[in-house]
Amino acid sequence: NRNMKPGETCEKKEDMEETGNTGKTGNTGNGKVKDESVSRNVSRVGYFRWRGYLCRYIAPVEDCDSIPILAVHGFAASCMQFTGLAEALHFGREKPMPVYALDLIGFGHAEKPPLSITQYVWEQCVKDFLLGVVGRPAVLMGNSIGGYMAQSAAAFLGPDLCRGIVLLNSAGPLLSMEDYQKLLQSSGGTVLERMRKGYGEEAQLPQYAPPPQWLVDFGAWLLLFGLQPNIEGILKSLYPSNPTPVADLALEILRDSKDPFASNVI
């Protein structure tokens, strides 16, 4: 419900936040293992419970009255992808702009439960994070498939809570309105419109026949196993103009992909 107050959809964030300026993962000297710290103390790393599952996020160390950005990462990435952006928007502007970002369930340091994880799960995670952690209107930003999540969440939240959308490298064709109308006409309307007409052939929707679950699980594991040795090479092909952070990003993705049930997101 878009009228829900901040905090009503998310459990209270865990008291496990760490800040620092080392930029490394290591022992803090008091027996605790410290998570990656965002450079120059611009952001802090925290954790919150989403529907019972632990998720990591970054948030500004010192908030301000500027409209914040809620950044949503792409497939296989994490909230740490936006630490450089948080620093740039803090030191590179006359008035700093706070940046929040979260690990979507199944990615990064978020839990990877043995569930069927779909775009609807990620969308709800983004909405609840905005309501329960950010707690005020924000600009939603999404990279790659995160752009889809940002748009989906924005459509639910409305202009009172979503003050704008920024899309980075978002996938999908860009059609003119004329071409889009032709596509709708040739396909019989949107999926929702066709569903309202009925079911099956009447709605021009193919009958759903999923493969056996064991085959899906094995295929996902096989694909993940094949991708792991090639992560750095894939990233270099995706970011040819700025390969500097590729090695660190590849290491993070490889580590995250070795968590139990990581293949569920495929």
C-alpha cells in the first residue's frame, strides 16, 4: 500500500552497521569482521531484514535535506557498485546528494534463500527498502536489469514517493510511439489486456508448460559453473572504456556466486 508509513513493511534494520575509511575487508581489532567500507567515509554499510531475510545496503554517513537517490544494481552485482557514485555526488556538488543502494535478495551479501526469485520479488524488495530504510521520497536509479526494478517500483510508489527515474544501461529496445502502437496492434495488446480477455487461446497466450524443476536447477548450476571462470573477461567486454574497477568487481561477483543457492537467481 503506497499509504504505508516508513518502516511498516520492513523489519527494523539490524544493529550491525560499520563505518571506516580503509576500503578493505578485515578485522577491526575488536574481534568483529568489518565489511567493505566506502572510501572517505561518505557512506556506511548496514543490514536490514526483508521478509525475514538479511540484506546489505549502503547509506550516507551524514544525511542532508537533498532528495536522495536510491540506486538498484544490475544482474550479479551489488550495492557496492555505487560507492564511487556516492563519493562523486558528495564531493562533486555544491550541495551533496545522498545515495542509498541495496543488495537485492539473491545477490551481493544478501541472503540467497531456496526460493523462486522473480522480478516481482526484487521489485517488492526495492519498494520496502524505500519505505522502511530510506523513509522519504527519492529518485530511483537502476543499472541494467535494475532499471526494470526501478521503473516497476516507481509505477507502484507514484510521484509522491518517487521524484524521478534514472536509467543506466537498461536493456530492451527503444521504440517510437508509432512503432510501439504497431507492435501492440499486431500482438493483440499488452499481456495484461490479453489476460483480461480470457485464458489460453482466447487471450492469445501460449499454454504454460514448465520443464521439470530438477532440470531447471541442474541447468542453472551448470550455467553458473561455466560463467565463474569467465567473469572478468565478460566484465571487460561490457565496460571497455573504463576497465579499471573490473578486477575488484569480478572478485566480488565470484565470491557472491559461491554462496549456497546462488544459482536460484538464474
